Amino acid sequence: MIPQLEEAFVGHFDDHHAFLLGQMLARIDAFKADIAGLEEHIDTEIAPFAAAVARLDEIPGVGVTAARVIIAEIGVDMARFPTAAHLCSWARFAPGIKESAGRKKGNGATGHGNRYLASVLGEAAGSAGKTDTFLGERYRRIARRRGKKKAIVAVGRSILVIIWHLLNDPEARFVDLGSDFYDDTRLGTQRATLTHVRRLQALGYRVTLEPAA
């Protein structure tokens, strides 16, 4: 590439062009320095939340950068959100929101919304949809029936629910249910197990499942 550029500039590159190119390169170097300084500042600010970032990073579709943005927008203290549903409602990732004449109506209409959070959740949902995981299979199943937009919202909400549980319990770790969760041979057992676990968690119990000997 360099030889071709050198050949293209033969007879067409004078001191004026050199001056302009020098100015452009100086701006690029300045932008790089600004970005490096910003990244260093972000690393310093996020350091106290490194453990939370690492746990969110385990969710399919959520990388380190997305985890940082999510924590920056919702924090790590879930005390202000009594349940995952409250967080989803606040973020406007709750079902039942309708719009009429520019005004939101429905059970989820009380949420404040957050475009940065919505954007990163949408990207995470799209990325998760490409993985061989439970979230990936959930995305594909919904996309086939209802379209990609509905799938992004549904999986984005699922990711937000997972995030609430991980941040609400510092000892919790993400466990993938697997892309075969929906298989007919396992669906009944898996659903029953999940239902019982959720009921016990709602009663304040921490549930650990171990296979019978």
C-alpha cells in the first residue's frame, strides 16, 4: 500500500500538502492521547467495581465494555429495585407499554427509561443471539415467530433480569441453562425445577441444586 501511495503522490505533493498532512497527523495523535487518557480514567473509576464487571461479563453477549456501561447507568446497589421486575420497569424493559399520541400508557409506563442502557442491552441481546447458549436459543426462537426487534427486547429484558440477580447477591454467579433447554425431552423437568427455585428465592432462600447420587 505504501509504494502505491508514494507513486500516487509523485509530482503532486509539495510543501503545502506536507503542512496539511502534518496538521492532520498531529490531530490524530492528539485524539489518541485523549482516548488513552479517558480509558485510564475509566479504569480508575471502575476499579472498585471490578468484581461486578467480571461477573456480568460472564453473561452471553455482555462484554467488559457493556458491563461497565450497565454498572455506570444502574449502579451496583439493587436495594432501590426490590425485584428484577422493578428494574425492568424503571428501564422500560417491561411488557405492556403502549404509546398513544406520544404518551406512554400501561403497567410499564412508570419507568424513567435510559437510552444508553437500552442501547447496550440491545447490542448485548443481538450478540447473545449468535451464541450457542440459552439466551441465544431464546433469541432465535422469538425472532422466528415474532421478528428480530421483539427478540432483542425480550432477550435484553432477560439479560437485565440476570443482571439484577447477580448484583443483588454478590455471591451469585451466572450459570447457562444451555441451548437445549427448550428440547421437548427436558422442557417439563426444567420448567418445574426453575419454578420451584424461583418460589424459594422469592421466600428469601438461597438455592443450590446438586444432582442426586
